[in-house]
Amino acid sequence: MTGHDIVFGFGAHSGIDEAPELLRMAQQADRDGLDLFSLSDHPYIGGRLDAYAAIGFILGRTQHIAGLANVTNLPTRPAPMLARTVTSLSALSGGRVVLGMGAGGLWDRIADMGVPRLSQGDAVDAFEEAIVLVKKLSGGGPPVTFQGRHYQVHQIDPAPVAAPPVWTGSNGPRSLAATGRVADGWIPGHAADWLSERYRTSRPIIDEAAAAVGRDPREIRTIYNFPGRITDRPLPATRDHEGRWIGGSAGQWVEELTGAVLEHDASGFILFSGSQGTADLMTLGRWAGEIVPAVREAIAKENG
């Protein structure tokens, strides 16, 4: 995936027993013109598909849609090998992959996998090093030697494939600042949207860190995990008493998302169900068939 077009995707099932449905949904979304499917990455849960095995399989059975681990469980996937994984997927799929990155959240479970536990500060440092290293090990060029605190490689040839866009799931100030310095996009945590306090207090940290290293903050996209119901009739209120989006009719969705792009610089939306689970096939069909084309048309008309 390249460029700064607004992207529309969906959060997909990742249970092993749901694999046939996962493939059906991804293939339908691919036919319907969605840009992205995303899978969670929790390798300590035995009933879940491995995110990258599943992404590779789905990319091999689709034509246009890109895959995203939302977000990669970095502590269990060492950065040099992660670089090989994502550049290989990119080469095999014609660039249809986005690298979602997280510093690691559920450390008790991560440690249960035999991974050395890191402090929060060290985990964020390792996360920033990992993004830098993945990019260094992509795009060709001379052998790479990298001596970080957490990662070291010596004279390793980079893949002759561009690094995919890197979107982070950063939450804390240090992680947000790292996103501003080295990443390409940000997925706000806890399904926070552009009207949330989390967004209002977090996005300036990204922007300031980007500017401090000479980057244009607008290079770092904001893509939202966005749960909600699609209803047959308009709802009297599309947000709850805390201001969180709950959904509405297709027309209400179109109005909300168009405003998010034009007024709040939103760069993309990944649909989840109202309970933050996976949308069903019918909801996914309405998202791709009714809402997404109308938002794209409204944005194109406005940018005219």
C-alpha cells in the first residue's frame, strides 16, 4: 500500500475454527474494493491463527486487498526476522502489506512464551529500534550493521524490496514520540477516535516529535479502529453519553466519516462490530457497498 488515499478496511476473525469464514470475508472484501483486512497478533493464545501465517495465506487467495497485523506482537517476533517476513510478503503480494507495530502490552503472557520481560521504557526503546532496523533491512543497498541496545546485526544484506508502511499502536508519551520520529502511521488505542480526549492529548506528541527530527507531521497518518453498528434507520444519537461513536444508518456513517477526513485529517478506518469484535458478512457488505463508496465520492467532490 502506498500513497495517502483514505483507506477503508475491517477487523477479521483470527480463531483457528473461524478460518473458513476469515477467508470468505477477506475474499468478499477484496471483490468489494476494500483496502485492508487486519488480524490481531496474540501468539500465546492457542486457539488463534498465527497472524503472519494467516496474512500470507489470505494474500495468496486475494488480488487487491492488503493485510495488517493490528498490531504485531513485537517482543515475540525479533526485528531482523520480522523484516524478512514483511518484505517477503510484500514481494509475493505486490506490496499488499502494512506493518502494524506495538511495543508489547500483555507482558505476563508474553513472558509466558519464554520472552525476557522488559520494563515499559526498555520495551519502547526496543520498539523504536525495531522500526528503524526493519526499514534498514529493506529497499536494497549495502550490507547493514546495526548496534542498538536491543538489536544488533552485522553485515546483513537488506531485502531488495521497499519496507511496507509502518503503523503503530502507540499509547504512552514515549511510544507516541517514537511514532513521530520513525513511523508512517498511528492507530489510536482503545478504539479512540478524532473526538476523544486520547486523540487530543496524543496526536500533538507525535507531531512535535516528528517536527523535532525534521519530518512533516502530516506524513504520519492516523487510521482508526472504528467499532459501531450499521442500522436500517437513523439513530436519534450516534454517540453515547461519553461521546463514543455507537453507529447509525449508512447515511449517518457517511456524514461522520466524511467529516472526520475533511475536518480532522483522518486517513483511514478499520471497521469492527459495535462490541469491538469482527463484523459479520452482511455488515461488511453494507460497509463496502453503501458507506465506503459514498465517503470516497463525498471526499472526491470536496477536493474536486
